[in-house]
Amino acid sequence: MIRVGLVGAIGYGGRELIRLISMHPEAELVAAAELEGGKRLDELLPAFSKIADVVVETFDPAALAGKCDVVFIAVPGTKSMALGAALRKAGARTVDMGPDFRIKDTALFTEYYKVEHVAPHLLPEAVYGLVPYYRDQIRDAQLVAAPGCYAASAILSLRPLTGAPIADVPIVVDAISGLSGAGRAPSEAFHFPEMNENVKAYRVGTHQHTPEIEQELGFKSTVQFTPHVGPYTRGILSTITVHVKEPFDVAPYFERYADEPFVRVLGEGKLAEVRYVRGSNFCDIGWVMDNRTRNLVIVSAIDNLVGGTAGMAVQCMNVMFGLDERTGLKLAGMMP
């Protein structure tokens, strides 16, 4: 049984990880930590009464390393650098569900996150946790950086096109997320009266997932990424426009996903929808080649809290411990 620790149990990503681990036949949550502890987890999160029987403890990296086989970090961006460094120093195998170890270039990290990286010495050992592309490295990794939710939906859609006859112009990624993507912290911008019956774009041209996407495309393409938020709870729908030099058969480029357990290639003319992936670890991908405009329009869907956060992290754990990647993740989309 894999002994799991979690730092940051109260946020939405942490809660989703607890839910998935509670259903995992080969893993057990043995420790949950916050900067201040002392309360039972089911007091803080009543949904886990009779499911997660642990007391939230004060963060102690040595104690977590001693009792856990792997420790997940689920705290807001820029807050996990120091925690991850402390856990690695204590010898804990670590999966960071936040952004702090994803971007290899510290100058880019500072530009987009507006803080200096406090643990740059760990970046060379951090393995990007997008399993279809880094499976072999994840097996032996001691530090895994789980992908961003928007980034995963875009990278899974675009990376297979390496070598395709696409034009040297910016790729346009327009993506809309449910409100859970904004995190648990209260904000007027995401207050119910502000968002009900409303959709809006935000951080246009400055969103922190932009360099992550471009990095994982090998910096071969410039990406115009525009995120939106809509009045629903979870799920991301990405509409991606790629200008091509000439129309081509797209399907062979996506054949690399034929044996991937959590990437479902829908094919030409079949467009992804959030309702079919909600609550699951799947990413659905479909497309249309518009011969008139010479634009390849790809539509992908992912659950931002599962396939875009906790589910991908659990899939990484399965790889790290030699399990079938589907273990604990055989969940169909919740529809309706």
C-alpha cells in the first residue's frame, strides 16, 4: 500500500486528490498537513467523514518523509517552492500539483509569476508530469511537477503536430474554465452575483500558463493564449486555431495516443464537450480542417480538477510506483 501525504488539503485540488486516493485500491492517505494543524480532516471537510480518518498536522517535512512514500503539494502558485525544497531535503518523494517547478527558465517564471524562484537548484531534477510524454522519466523521478490544467488541454492537443505543415504564425488558444479553476480563495471577481450568467476573458497575453505551453512545444511556436471563465463549476473547453501551410490529413498525427489510457481522440468533425469528461481523468480531442481559411481548429475538453490537476497527479503516482496507470482512475465523465 502506497502511503500518501498531502500538504494543502483544504483547496479544491487537494480535496479532489483526497477523493481520488480514497477510491484507490493501492494507496492510502496517512498524513495531511497545513501550515497550522490540529483539527481532524473531516471537521474541516465534512464530505470526507468516514472516508479520510486523519488529523491535519503542522507542516513538518522530516515527519512527512518518515511516514509517507510520496507527498503531494496542493497549495497556491508560488507557495510550494519552499515546501518542495524542504520535502526534498528531507528525502520525500514529491509531486507538486502547483506551478512552481514546471517552468525551467527562472527568468520566465519571474516574468509571469512576479516572484523570484527560491529553489532553482531543484528545477533540473523536476520532471514535468504530463504522462504521455514523460512516462519514462516519471518512473524514477523524485520530484514531479504536475501540469497546469489549461496547459494540459493545449499541449495534449498541439504536441502531436510536431512536424506537421503548420504556418509560422501564432497559434491561438481560446479556453474557458469553470469557476473552480480560480481556486478556493474568495474574490469579488468570482463572486456569484458577478459571474452568474456572465462569461469573461482575463489575463489576456499575460496568463502564467503561456510559457508552460510554449516550453512543452519546444518553443517552436508562439501561442496567443486567452483564458475565459464561465458560470459553471468544473471543466475546460479549449478551442485552438492553427494556421496551416496547406490542408493535410490530421488523423495520423494523433495515432500516438491510440494506446494512451486517458486521451480520447474523437477525430475529424467530432468536437469535444465538457460534459463527457467532467469528473474524469480523460482529455477528449476532436478537430475540423477548414479548407477555406486553411485553419485547423482543434477542440479539446478536460476536467480541470481531475485530468488537469489531481487525476494527472495520481496517474503520475501510479507510474512512479509501477502500477497500472488506470488504477483508481477508471471514472467515466459525470453526465448529466
